Amino acid sequence: MTTLQVLLDDRPSSAGWQQICHLLEQLDEQQLAAIAPRVLRWPAGQRPMPDHWWAQWVAGDIRPCHALAGTRKLGRLDNVETGTVPVPAEDDRDDAESSEGAYFYGGASAVAAPNGLRWLALAAAAEWHHNGGDIVRWDTTRDAPLVWYLSGGEYYDEAYDMAVSPDGATVVTAVEGVWRAWSARTGEPLWEVRPHLGADEALCFSRDDLVRFAFSADGSRLAVGTGSTDVVAVVETATGKVLLHVPEGEDAFGPVALDATGRLLFHAGPAGRVVAREVATGLVLATAETGLTSVGALAVAPDGGEVFAVGGAVGGAPEQAGLATSARPAARLLTLREAPGGAELAAGALLRPRGFARDLDADSPAAALTTRAVWTGSGPFAFVGADFGSLLFDGRGRTLWADPAGANAAFTPDGRALVVVQEEIDAWFLAGLAPPDGEEPAPPAPRPGHVLLTGLPAALTGRAGAGDGAELPLSHWSVPHAAITEDARALAFCAKLDRDSADRPQVLCRWPGGREGAPEVSLLPPVADAAYLTDLAFGPGGDVLVRALLGEESCVVLNDVATGATRWRHPLPPAAPHGEERLRLAFCADGSRLALALRGLGRVLVLDAATGDSVLTVTERPKYAEHWRRLRVEAVALDGPGTRVAFGVRDARSRVVVCDVATGAELGHTEPHGLRQITGLSFAPDGSALAVSGATEQGHAALWLLPPDAADADARPRTAVPDLPMHDQPDGDLVWPAGRGPLVYFPGSRGWGAVWDADSGTVLADLPFGRADGGVALSHDGGTLVTVTQFGARRWPLRPDAAVPA
């Protein structure tokens, strides 16, 4: 247990998890229960189910240690198209000839997952110019021919919902208004139901009518509900015989759910209502108002005594500046109980998952298609996938998993796993997503940082009627660039203040009375024909701010911080012809000179910071003609007095060059060992060394220390954050304060970043967003970190001897 505890106390890593899995296998159930809370504190994504556990799982040999795995990558839609798997879980191969490949170029429109996850049923998005979407069974354990349920060439529609019976024998879906069932194993059609309204009249359903399915736990019955045509029915699973058809005009529509034996039916009604009925008679037992703006999914306890309604609810967070009020994911637990004269559905508290959920629109068309719910031995769970994110939460409103992209998903009937389909197909194991000890996560504690801004004065837009108390969000879009002075006396960032305009003005905030007072907020003067900001930086003294702007008249502009007035403007040559140009800025320590890297042109400028006059221009000559190996300058730095300039160059390989500013002569250059991409450069305060931050060939975040002239250096990378993938993320930051080692901001590729201290070798701050979602700025003295997103700006004090959570 001692070795296991040491591994669990370490930072999560792939190698560490493999060792932990081996040790977990050796523990009995009592020992596993004792260690489980510590294992579950590791992020679920860092706890993939190992191959041999997966082989046991799909074979039905589910062991207690498996409950501590968080996820398993099943494959990609490419694998579905070809009937292959990345890692076979079984040794036997199907000897039959390969079947025709399916077509998932437009993604998947629906998925269904049986218990055990040995296979999945997937529906492809339709090719509307051509045909419908293919519907197939894909084996997750071995390379095997696809089982075809329906070829897209046979119809012109796509499936929005699919379901697998609890025994895994039957797959159902609806296309072109027809409810269809197949043998899950062979793909043989079992039955079709064409719903009727009236005695004999067949209804021609719209292709956009959302049809939802739900099996009873014993698999004997199937409930079906439609969205726009208000049809709700219960059919016999084996034959497709209609057992109940809710009469027209009773405002019944999907989603639907059945109790364990199919005795009770629950369905949605207008305005977020939920209705309980007897299947045998169709009699309404009870109706409840959920308070939800819409109901997207229902799940019922096996005894039918409780129903979990999932959808959206307005409120929970202030809506500002005339933004459209949206419904955020929410749910309510309803209890069916006896009441005078019959029964009632008593409503419990409205559950609002915290954190990531506030950014999702649960009333969007995407959410209507993707919302799912399941009832397990641990209670109900819900999944919501919207346009800009997806999340999983439980019956206590706890967010268990979230992703910044939309997705389709399906629970297994037993509720052990959630299968999420994007371009990749992943299984997430619900037991492995449970919070440690099963405790409710506490409300977010006050962060160690200081809130600088929660909004901007509406008067910045210049619109009539913007009162003094009105506020705008910091931006209607992400904030990619930000800069901060020492001790956060001034902050600058670019923002989108008008939703209907492409302009991104630069905002300047000053705290002349200290951080406890209200800031003075203004917009920096716009520059004609140069509206696209690519970098900005305060001078070391905090009295000036420089902006690098692209456009028809690209330029560098220096502004006075106290007044916002422009001191000088230095024109730049036209942007490089290939791809998006990037400009990078760096002051020398005394603020007398400014360096500028023109990434696409392969050029470095050194300017006099007082006048904007050119001091030096260095142009690297390209070595290769191929576009993919074109020359790029990725970072730039000046030493303390501004006498030497260093810059990073990348073409086929990455290298660092140092030049004398007075003469332009090259003092040295080197190709640091294993360096793939440079994200930051800085000279030591005394000029004795040069630090380079970036990514290794393996994508790890690392730091290299070079001689000050970078001549003939053989520096080896010092891995900073091993499991922070870094691929094509050039906009990091590196500062080297006096009296301490470098501080580095590493922008990750997977939606999070880290601030790392070279002295202690520790991560000082984990940033739960990526470069595209927010601005990150380090002050020159390394004492202040500021993050700026659409929702606010926060200052984080940095100390090398203590971690600062973010």
C-alpha cells in the first residue's frame, strides 16, 4: 500500500496510472474501498481502462478494481467505417469477407450501447444531396464486418435516437416516420410500425420529427414518443404490437420512459409538464409541473415510484447587457405517491449542475436531440450535449464530466457506462466518475486570487441609454490577448463589445487608487486599417503599452498608460502571403528598446521605445521552398540593456539565434536537443543565460537553458509538465525575474494550460482553459498572473514556494 500511496500522491501521469492499476489488482475489496477515494481524486481522463481490464470487462468478467477506471477510448468514426478497432480485446478474428464500408463523413447522428460494450449501434448523419445515413453495428472488440441495419441508399432521412433492449437482442430507431426494429446480432428486420392518427389514416411524418425510445427494464415493452406530431405509444418488443396509443389531442409527446415491467408510462407535456399513465388503460394517474422550460429526457426508478426529468431552466446566473436569456441544464426529481382521490407527482428541488453547465443552452435544437437520462443502482444520471459543450451530471446535480464540444451519447441500459461520440468514440464509466467518498462537492471556495473585473461599463459602446450602472460582459467572444503590469496596477486586453460587429477594440483598465477601488476603464485609440491585435505588452515600468496590429496598414503603436494617448506609430511591411501572420513583442529590462518578431516574414525588428525609430532589422533567409517547411520566427527577447536580441526560428527544425543589436552580427545559434516548437524566450536578468520554453518532439512542455550567445550549446530539455500536450501552440509566455529562476506559461492543446516555476520545479497554477478561450498574462517581475475570459478577469499572486490552484 505504501508504493500505491506514493504514486497517488504524485502528479497524474500515464506511466503512474499503469503502475497503480497493477497494484490495485492485488487488493481485496475492503482495501479497494479504502483506497478508492484517493484514486478517484485523479482526473477521470487520466485513468484509462487498461487493455487487459477491457478484455475482462467485455467478456463479462467485471471486477471490483474496474470501477476505478474513468474512461476507455473505443476508436474513431474512421474505425466504424472500416469495421476495425485500434486495440483488439479478443484474439479471434472474423473470417468472413469484409462488408461494404459505412459512410460517416458527416459524423454520427445517434448511438446506442448495450451492456458490456462489445459492440455499438451507430447512425450516420445523412448526405442530404445524396441519400440517408447508414445505420450499422460496429464491433468494439475486434476487426469484424459491419452488421447492416439500414443502408443510407434506401431512404432520405437520418436517425435522431436509437435504443438497444436490455438483453442486447433488439435495436430500434425511426426514419421517415417509421419505427423499425432489427435483430441486433444479424441485422434481420423484426417489425415496422407506421403510426396512425384516426381510424385508418396513415400519417406522413416529417423527416425532422424527433422520435424518442425507451425500453422497460425487463425488455418486454418499448415506449415511443414523437416531438412535433404528438404521438406517444407503447409497443410489444418482440412483435411490434401496439399496446397503448395515447389518443390525439391529449398533448402527449416524447421523451418517454417506462418502469421496470412496462406497467407505468411517463411522457412529456406542454410547458415542461410530466404525465404518468397506466399502460393497460391509458388512464392518467398524475401530472406535474417541473419548472423546466423544456423536458429533454426522462428516467424512471425500477418500481416506478420516481421519475427524473431533465431539460433546461432559466436563471441561476445574472443575464447582462441584453444578452438573450438562455435555459441552462437542469433537472427535477418527481415522486409518484398516493394522494386524496388518486395519485400525485410531488416535485423535489430543482437541480442545477454547477460550473461548466452555465455556458450551455439546454433549449437549443442540439440539446433536444442529444439529452439522455438513465436510472442506475446509484440513482439517476443525465447527459446534455449542446452546441458549445457537453456534460454529465447525477441526481444530486453534481457535474461529473464535461467537454467543450457538442457530442452524441448513450448510456448502457445498466447505467455502468456512457458512450460519447464525436470524431472519437469514448466510454466513460460512471462509477469511476463519482466524486471521492461520494460526497457533494463543496461550492467553489473563494480563490486565492482577487477579482479585478466582472464586466465593463455599457457606456464603452457609446450607445444612447447606457446608464451608469449597466454592465457589459468582458467580451462577447473569447479574449486571446492580455497584458498586466506589476502588482496589477493596469490591465489591457482585446474584447468583442458588440455582438453584431467584427471589431475587437483594446480595453485599458487602471487602478490609480489601488485594487480595492473601482477601475478606470477606457478604450485605446483605434488605428485605421490595422484592427487585428496580435500581441500587446506593458513597458517594465508600467507607464507605456505597446500594441502589434495587423491590417492593410500593419503597425506597432505605443500608448501612454496614464492618458491612453498615442506616442508613436511604426509602420510594418505587408503580412506574409501564407497563413495568418503573428507578431510577438518584448521589451528589454530597462524599457529603452522594444523587439518585434514578424512570424511569417521571418524578420525581427528592434525599435527605440522612446521614439519608435528602427534600431536593427534582421531577416532570416528561408532554406526550403515547401510551404509546410516555410520559415517562421516564433519568439523574441532582449537582454537587460537591449544590446543583444534572441529569437526562435522554425522551418524543418527549431533553432535559437542571438545577434548584436548595435552591429546586427550573429553572435551564435543552436538547435536545442529535442526542441520542436518555441513558445517563449528570456534572458537572465544579469545576461548570463538564455531560457527557451516550448514543446519537445513528443509534445511535452519543457525548458532549455542556453549560454547567452547560444553558441554551440548542447542543452537538454528539462521536462516541466509531462502530461500537458503541446502541439502548434505558439502563444505562451516566459519571464525571468531578478533573484529567481524562470516562470513559464505553457499553453496546452487540450483545453488547459499551466504556469510552472523552474526554481522549485512545481506547477504554480493549472489553468482550466486553453489559449483560444482566455488571455493569460505574467507580469515582468513574475509576481502576478492575470487570466481574462468572457466572464471576468482575476489576479493570482504567484509564489514559487506554494501552488496556486486555478
